[in-house]
Amino acid sequence: MASLKDIGLAAGINILSAFIFFVAFAILRLQPLNDRVYFPKWYLKGLRTDPVHGGAFVRKVVNLDWRSYIRFLNWMPAALRMPEPELIDHAGLDSVVYLRIYLLGLKIFVPIAFLAWAILVPVNWTSTGLEFAGVKNITSSDIDKLSISNVQRGSERFWSHIVAAYAFTFWTCYILMKEYGKIAAMRLQFLAAEKRRPDQFSVLVRNIPPDPDESVSELVEHFFLVNHPNNYLTHQVVYNANRLAKLVKKRSKMQNWLVYYQNKLERTSVRPEMKTGFLGCCGKKVDSIDHYTTEIDKLSKEIVLERDKVTNDPKSTMPAAFVSFKSRWGAAVCAQTQQTRNPTLWLTEWAPEPRDVYWPNLAIPYVSLTVRRLIVAVAFFFLTFFFMIPIAIVQALASLDGIEKAAPWLKPLVSVPSIKSFIQGFLPGIVLKLFLIFLPSILMMMSKFEGFGSISSLERRSASRYYLFSFVNIFLGNILTGTAFQQLDSFIHQPANQYPITIGTAIPLKASFFITYIMVDGWSGIAAEVLMLKPLIIYHLKNFFLVKTEKDREEAMDPGSIGFNTGEPRIQLYFLLGLVYAAVTPTVLPFIIIFFGLAYVVFRHQIINVYNQEYESGAAFWPDVHFRVIIALIVSQLVLMGLLTTKRAASSTPFLIALPVLTIWFHIYCKGRFESAFSKYPLQEAMMKDTLERATDPNLNIKGYLQHAYVHPVFKASLEDADEEEDVMSLKWETESATVPTKRHSRRNTPLPSRVSGTSSPSMLDGIKNDLES
């Protein structure tokens, strides 16, 4: 059990490491050679050029202006200077709302910490429960005297913890409601002020029923001409173009090599040569330019054949399509209504914006998605619960007793006070952090296997699983396994009726571990985030060995996105720890507050200068954030109820039963009041925006704007040049969008009536009938 001295040493180590990271970042960001690593967003926007100084070569690599090093921490106030409206224009609403999660943590925990330290800490400190407890074998330390463990069983002092729990709950709910309303208003305002985007006019239709007489394209057009006659505009069917995408990607790489060797020829006037064997180390030596020109020609022919196969083979056409409408109002009506009597057919949802579409998953048949999700659910169950075993083993080995048992010859070394403090206050957090390195990639692979059709939905599902995994393995796992390993002697030498008391007393004693985890994962992790040592090394290695063209340079400095699937669950773990330990061990709260404050500044800087969000969902993830804070609040209430039960506070414990009930009612209220703003688009807002657009831009060719919006990227990238692309794509999609005469004997029926409703539909409007017959 870590003592105050161990916690202090760990805090000092983490503060020192964080300070070193910040100083290193402040120096590295000033060097011209690293400018593309620390300010890539401005390069991608075309607002920044290489800060190359004239003169000697060294000035092009190293910043020799000594005055700039004096102001090496000026990036912190600069990160806070950009106002929120400007930040939304610069980085999007998703990034700004992500930052507001850190602000939410500060709003919740700063007042809670003040109240807890003003009331609960004196109550705990002046008690003597640990000195005269019936459970004498429990390992404790000085830090536990500040926790509820130090209050005697049956004491009237527990009333202060109950009153504090009510105050913490009401304050948290108040802040959550205000923030939910604020984010909902920001979302609606953002959508109202947002420029025209294809997804505002489009829906994704899935599970289109098969028809023996018509193709998927004809079926989609006829269905929407019948059921949305005044609003339907055009559509684009979904193809299984995954193999074509691989060929196009391969040709792009070869084209890059060809440009590199052509540039090399221009510089040296000597035709470059290469070996065709493994990694260019063996095989026949050939002319590099001729080799890549020949290979590109072969691939181009293969791409043309594959493209023709995809567009002409009915098996390559998926029962899904992007359908676009003449107005936002028409798209909103279609996306938010049931299309047929059979609720499993013609399923419509808002189309993700084109850059958010995850094209490989659109080729997955809709009927297989349920089976895939069942498989992933079972796999995730085993991953979550079996992962606890290696964590428990390694955590045990990372303790003093574990090291002495595994390596007795190290006993003199680990007995040194400084090393002992490092092991108890620092090593367990590092071990746990290392175990979680590969987890995000595994969870993202699971989400992709499930078949979600957009990057944002992939990240949200991965974030949900990451949070559940963290809750089970980091929170519950470390409490339970820590109790089992650290208090084993206590369990052996006491009667069975003392077990509940031992467990209840041991839960707050894990606060020291979580404090060290917060410092390792939070403080040092955030400082390492801004340093970006891994991207820095990778960029320079790519720039030295792999970069052949300017396109390569842009890909090498690609900063990626903020990583919602890993960042948000990590934040939620700190909400969980803060709320659970607020009334149990308030010592944890200052460490969490420091994390939220530091992370807010760092990520504000990263969002302004580094990360380039690859999609914009309009803060659609906020209901998940709200729900997970509610879960943390309920868990904290249940933990406190359990603790007071073990403390024989029978007269006061029943007063806590109302808290979970009130919290659940509050969540239901917020869900009904605000959540629809994140899943639906108000028809009134859609009509207002359509009316305003028609008044300001009456000559807008909306069909031309939407016609190519959801064309699979490979159909554009696979064409030889821009002119050929324009001609071929226009011909292809104009043909699909034109009114096609139905092949059915009766044109008075909707497509496939027997499968949808079992009866014929009413007669169509004369205008639609004329269109179909023309």
C-alpha cells in the first residue's frame, strides 16, 4: 500500500517528466525542420509555408534566434486565445464539443473538491477508525486517514458523507443538464449556419428487396418516384468495389515511384535502374522508369476490366443506395419515417457526409450484420473478462511481495527507500498502461467487422466498448484483484462473517493506486501527447527514406484526427474515479482536476495546430458522453451505499436509496428533452433553410451538385485523367438517374407489392405515371 511519501515521490517523478516533455516540445516546435510536424493543419489549409531562413544551411535546420527560446511557453496562452466561435469555424463542432468534455470535468469537480476538502476531509482525518477497527490485518497508510475508512463503524459522522453525496449528485446533474442544453443549442445553430453539404439532402437506403424484373437502380428509382414523388431527385447505388479499391491503391503507389524516378532523371540526367526481386535487393536489374511505366499500364488495363465487371455484374450491386432529394425537408421526412409496412425492408437513415463514409462496409449484406454483431459481442465478452487474468498477475508481480517471490535476489535492491517508493507509487500504473496499448486497434477491428457504414459510427461503437472494458478491467478489476492479492493474509486469518467488512474497507484503500494511475496516464500522458515524439520520429524517417514526391510529404505529415474512440473513454474513466472517490477518498480529486485543466490546454493547442478531423458529425456523440457520466454517478452512489452498509451505518444508509432513483429519472428527463436534437433534424429548421437557400440562390442546380456526391472514390481515382473521369462518370450517373421504363406488366403497383404490403398500391399521380411512361 503506497504511503503519502510514495505518492509524493510518484507525483514528483510525473511532474518532472511532464515538465521535461513540455520543455522538449517548446524547443522542438521552434526548429524549422519540425514545423510540418507541429503545425500540419495550417499546411493542409494552405496558410503556412516552410519557415526556411536564408543564409547558411544550419539556419534551415536549427532556429538560431535566441529570443524565441525565452518565450518557450507562449504556446499555452496562445492555445486559449482563440474564441470558441472562431474555433468552430477553424476545427468544426466535433472538436470544440470534445474540448467541452474537459471543461465539463472542471465545472463538476472543482466545486466538489472544494466542498469535500472543506467538510469530508476534516471529518475523516479527526476520526480513529483505522486505529481501533475490528479488522486489524488490513494494510493501510497515512493517505487512508483522509478517507472514509478512518471513520468508526456506526458513527454519526456518516451523515456528513450522505449529505455530501446528495450535494455532489445535485451539482453534477445541474451541470450536466446545463451542458446538454448548451450543446444541443450549439448543434442546432451549427446545422442552421452550416454551408450546403450533400448529406443534408441525402439518405442511405439499405435492405432493398430483390426483384426478378428490375435492377437495384431501377427498383430504387421507381420506389421513390412513387412514394416521394415531389421530393425525389436522384440516387447512386452501392457497389462492392473493394477489390477495385485495392488495385487503384496499388497503382497509386507505383505512380508515386514513377514520379520519383522521373524527378531523379531530371536531376542527374542518368536513367535510374532497380532490381525486380525482394525489396529491390535481388533479381534482374531493369530500367526503373520503363519498369514502372509497364506495370502501371498493366494495372490500368486490369482496373478497367474490374471497373466494367463491378458496374455491369448484378452480383456486384449491393441492395443499398444513396438517395438524394430536392430539399432538406424531403430528406428529413424520408430519413425519419418508416417506408413500408414491413419494418425490415427499405430501411432509411441519414446518409453520412461523403468523407465519413466507410466504403468497405457498405459491401456487407445487411442480413449478415446481425450475425456479425453477435460474433463480436461474444468475442468482446471473452476479451474483457479474460484480460483481467494477465492484469492481475502482472499487477501482483509489480508489487514488492511479487518481486521478492519471483526474484529473491532483488530483495536488497527493492528495499532501498527510493526504489521501494518508485515500485509502489509508479510501476503498477506503467504496467497497466502498457497492457492497454493495443486495445484500441483491437476494438476498432471488431467495430469494422460489425459492418458500420461510417467512420463516426465506428469510433462511437469502439468508444463504448473501450469504456466498458476500462470499467471492468481498470476500475472493477483493480479493486477486486487488488483486494484478493494484497489482502490475502487478512482473508486467511479471519472468520467468514468478516469478509464483507474487509472488502468494504479495502475499496477506498485502492485510492493510492488510482492516484498513481492518474499521474502516469493523465499527467505524463498528456505531456507526451503534446510532444508528439512518435509522429516526429516517423515523419523524419519517412522524409529521409520514403518521401519521393510532394504528395508523399503531405502523407508523411498527416496528423490524423483527435481519436474519439480512445480519448473519450479515457476521459470518462476520470469522471468515474472522481465521482466514486469524491465522498470516499477526496484525496483523488486534486489529481483529477489537474488532469482536466492540463488536458484542456494541450488538446486545445492540438486541435488548433495539429489534428485535422476527417469527418463532422455535429457533436452527435454527446448523448453517449452524458450517459456515461450518469453511469459513473450511479456507480458512485452504489459504492457509497455498500461502504456504509459494511460500516454498520444502518440508520443512515437507507437515505441513499433515493439517489439512484433520482439520477435515473434525471437521465430519462434529459433523454426526452434533448436527445432528439442529436438524432433527428427538425422539419421547421429544414424548411427555413430550404426557403432561405431558394431566395439567395434561385439558380442553384441542386441535381448537378448532388449527382456525383456519393460516387465511390475508386470510380474517380481509377480513371486516367480528369477529362476522361468527367465524361465517363457523367454518362454513367446520368444514365442511372434518368427515368427508366418499368419492366413490370402493371405500372400501377409499387415495386414488389407482395413483399412489402401484399397488395397493390393506389393509383399513382398522373404526373408520376407520365414520367414513368416517357
